[in-house]
Amino acid sequence: MFIVAPVFDFNQQFTGEVALEINMDSIYKFIQENTGLGETGETLVVRQEGDHILFLNPLLHDPQAALKRKASFGDKAAIPAQEAASGRVGSGIVRDYRNEIVLGAWRYIPTLSWGIVVKIDLQEVLIPITRLRNRIVTFYFIVIILIVIISAVIVKLVYKPIQMLHKGAEIIGGGNLDYKVGIDSKDEIGKLARAFDQMSEDLKIAQEKLVRTEKLSIIGQLASSVAHELRNPLGVMKNVVYYLNMLDLTKNSPELKENLNIINQEIENSDKIMTDLLEFSRSKEPLWRLENINLILKEILKRLIILPNIELKLELRDGLPEIEVDVLQMQQLFYNLVKNALEAMDKGGQLRIKTELEDNAFVEVSILDTGTGISKENITKIFEPLFSTKTKGTGLGLSVCASIVASHNGKIQVESEVGKGTVFIVKLPIKRG
């Protein structure tokens, strides 16, 4: 850039000119410093020349613009440059020399008669705002998704289980103790549900025990009364049969003798039923005594008739510890179980009696037969009083067995399959109490 000025002498006579050459590189470098203005920001300098403005520095988008590019006043483009060259100060969203929308600020420099403009494309200005907006939208979208997920989790883990618990409480409260809430989760609600199910199971068992106790009490009273009332007439009938057999009347009448024998057998069967009824009605406290279970089993086998078509297999473990039991009750218990096994094998089979030590805490006795077996619908009822699948019998034998085992703090289990046989397992604690 050249600055030229005339030179006059003291008489005001023109004597020449002074021309100064200015290197604009440093000025342009200063003007074009766009730190903080991003990629589209720039600073530009203009001046008014008549009805148009002249750009004094290279432009970002027009490096050859210095002292060459012009813009007319009144154009829709280069608004900041027009404002600055006109001597005005301001800022706002306007159109620049490219006719692009920018955010600019401008002011007039009176000493130089220049206008200076600083601008940046509006699109770039809005990038942080757009990014912030997108982040906010994304954040809210993620929050909404999290709320939906958390709500679904709460519904699944809390609301629905609580509803199920409430429903279960109403159903069980209505008397259906077989209903199960059935929540298997491992959280606190799952634990509560399992405790709830266990409570209903315990209530069911307690109810069954109460009903069974009341039933047993009534049956026991009735059985005792009936047994006493019938035993005396049966005794008289047995004596009559005995004396008739002593007379000579039966010598010449085999048919009469056979009928008397039938009557006598039926009297003995009836007497056995009376004995079972009386045993069932009695609630005697056990007379505790140390005894070896193997000896008790061998003793009751001497009292039973084992037919030739039945194979007896004993697997009695040596060295079993003696345990405290009521010997008479133990004999009655195993007598009934072995007798039932023999009766189930009327066509022959194998009877297996096994003793074992379980966890050094129980003596276990297993009585296995290969008889007719018990159906699934009956196996849950066999310990109920008066239940029997036999044509003859009181249905009290296994009830008495269950009572004896319970009085010894033991356990009795049964497994059976129709046509293959049955196994009764009795577990008696080594230490009483």
C-alpha cells in the first residue's frame, strides 16, 4: 500500500510529492488472526468510496479481495461491511459479502475512516447449541427409556409379586391350603413368598393332624366301647363251641364238626379285631429300654408262618447300636409290617428284611416284598384309620404302626408300585429326645 502526499514550500508553491510504501503483510496477518472464531470466522476492514465500499484486506473466501472487491450500498449482501463503512456500530444476524447468514459485530474507526467487521457463519455458531440440544434430547430419551425399564422391573419384581401374595393370602384365607404363591425369585419378596407357601403347607399339615387327632380320638372311644361290649359275647360263644366239640354229637356228623370249626375260627378273627381296636384306642406311654433291633426282628419272625413259596432274605447289619425303644410296641410294629408283606405275596415271592445305620443318627429298617403293590391313589391313605384294601381287616394295623413310630420320634416311609411290590422304611433315632 502506498500513501502519497504533496509537498509545498513556505510560499505555498508545489515542490513535489512524498510517497510512503507500507508492507501490508503484517497488518493483514493481524487482521486475519481468527483465534476463537472457528473455521468460518474472519475479520475484515472496509472503507467508503462514493456509492460503494472497498474491502481493504484479503478475505477468507476471497484471498485476492484486498483493494479490489467492492460492494454497493443498498445491496442485500455485505450488510455488516456497509454498516461499518457508514460509521455505525452494531451486531446481529445478517448476510455477509457471500450472501450467507452470519453472526457479526461491526464498528467505525474515525481516525482511519475505516470500518471493521468480525463475523462467523451462523451455522457454525449454532453447532454447540445443536450439540447441546441433541445431547439434551438424547439424555431425555435415555431417561425415558430408563424410567420405562425401571417401571417394568418394579412391576415385575415388586408389584406383580405383591399382587400374587395378596391373591394367595385371600385364597388361603378362604380355606384352600393347597394353593401355592409360587414366586421363585431370590430377592426378599421371593423369600417371603416361599415362607408364605411353607406357612400354608404347615397350616395344612397342622389342620390334617388336628382332624386326624380328633378322628382318632372319636374312633378310639368308639373302638374301646365296641370292643368291650363284644368281647364278652364272643367269649361265651367260644366256650359254647368248645363244649359242643367235647360232646359225642360231632362224631357222627362231620358237617357239624366243620361248621363248629368255622365258627371257632371266626370267633378268633373277631377276637383279633377286638384286640386291634383296643390297641388302637390305648395311648400308652412307651416303656423305654435299650434293645438291639436285629433281635426284635428275629423274635417276631419266630411268631410268623412263612410259606415255602416265599423266599426270606435277611440282611441284618452287625454291630448296630442299641437304641431306647418300647420292646412290645416294636414287636407289634414289625409284626404288622412283616405280616402285611406276607399277605401281599399270597402267590409267593421274596421277603427281604434289611437293617442299616444312617448317618450315625438313625437305625433304618427296610421291609421289602414282591407282592401286589399299592396304587398311587391309595398309598397316601394307608396310614389313615379304618382304611384298608383287604376284604377282611379293620384298617387299623398301619395306623397303629404310624402312631408307634411317632411316639419314638422316628419316621416311616412307603414306596410301592402295582405288580412289583412294596417297601416300608422305618427310621428310629439312636438318641431319644
